Amino acid sequence: MSSALPAVASSIQKRAPALRQYVTLASTVSTLLAMLWRDVLVACKQFFSTLILLLFQPALLLFALGRVQAFTGGLPPAFANILVPGVLGSVIISVSVQAVSSPLIVEFSYTREIQDRLLSPIPVWLVGVEKMVVGMIKAWVCCCMYFPLAWLILGPGLYNLNADHLWLFALALFLGSLMMSALGLLVGSATQGAQANIVLTVFIMPMSFLGCVYFTWVGLSHARVFQYLALLDPQTYMSELFRGTLTTQPHLSFVWAFAGLLIWSALFFYVGLRAFMRRALH
């Protein structure tokens, strides 16, 4: 038996170059699409329950702060134009981050399903990119469902959005979902179990409430300190871009908003992939 081991090792070394040549661009793309299709099928099976859980809180916010307050006179009717884009930013955060971080924590800690993906004939970093793509797709689906929900809750009298800058909105949605999916990859790779809930509570919740969701960035002009602090919040740029592309409300300049969104997206993308590769390889 011991004399046969060197012969087997020598045979494997001779076949290694021949085996490596089968990992081509076509095999990489097909493997990546198969992973993506599998995750999409799993998401479809849980579609309605997930959609209800993710859109329940935004629906309550729109009803309480938009519909009810407008009828009682507590807030002006124009506040709905501030609220709808801001709440959409919160939806993108919750959907993208949870869609990536929650399955990743389970796969790394309990099911170890991530090992099967890492053994597939694609680079390790592409597995992380596939996770982010799934989070982005889920965010886009929830975004499509959010607008008719907002119209049903607010009614045509309060729902006054326009589509004059639709391509800018689509670009902002793409970058915003990418940024938050990368953040979900970072949270799912760098935390374990209950740690993720602590991180989401301490970091994500304040970011959602302070990122110009219920007020405009221009409206903080009389409080310069808070206005500059809001620029440190990634959601500020997303909320202001949604507000500027969907309404006529005053907003942060498109140039500065897109610049901030690009910087945060690149930062989370790099750090998230680094954390995923470190966790996957070690």
C-alpha cells in the first residue's frame, strides 16, 4: 500500500495541468448562473412571506406619518413627498443587508453549505459577488412592490411622484442596492450568530433613522453640525438621490450625492469581499 502512494501522487501531478484547463470562462459563467438560479428558486419559495415581513414596517410608516398625519393636520400633505423616497431607502437597506447576511451566517456556522460553493470551479471572490447579486435582485423586486403599496396607502392626493429623472433613479437604485448588499456581505462574513443582531441594531438602525429618511439634507441648513454629520451616513446619499429623482423637493446636489454613493459602494464592496475571502479561506 505504501509503495503505491508515490505512484498515485505522481499521477495526480501529471494530470493537474490537464484538469486546470477545464476551468474556462464558459464553465465559470455556467457555474455562477447555476448558483444564482438556485438562490432565486429558494427566494421564490419564500417570496410572499418574506415580502410581507420586509414591507410591513414601511407600510405602517407610510400610513401613520403620511396618511394619518396629513388628515389630522399634524404634518403638511407635502411631507409625503419627503417620506416616500426616504422610506424607500430604508427598504433597500433592510432587504439588501438581510438577504445577504442572514443566509451567509447560517451557511458559515450551521449548514456549512458554503463549502460546496467554494469547491466549485470559480474563484472564491466570485462566490461573494454572487451573494451580493442575490441581495440586489431582492431589493429591486421589493422596490417594484413598494411603489404600488405606497400609492394604495397614500392615495392619488398625496402620492405625487414623477419620472423626469428615471435613468438617474435607476442608477441610484443600482448603486444603493450594491452598497447595502456589500455591507450585508461584510456583516455575514465578520459576525457569528447573535453578533449579527447586535451589529444590525447598533449600526443599521441608527443609519436608517438618521440618513435623511424623514427630513431633507437641505432642511438641516440651520444646524450645520448635524448637516455635516449626516454626510457620514451612507443612507443620506441614497435618500437624497431618491428624493431628487422622484420629487421636486430640495435635495443634495446630484454630483455630491452620486460621488458619496460611489465612495461608500466601493468601500463596502472592497471590505466586504476581503472579509468574505478571509472567512472562506480560514
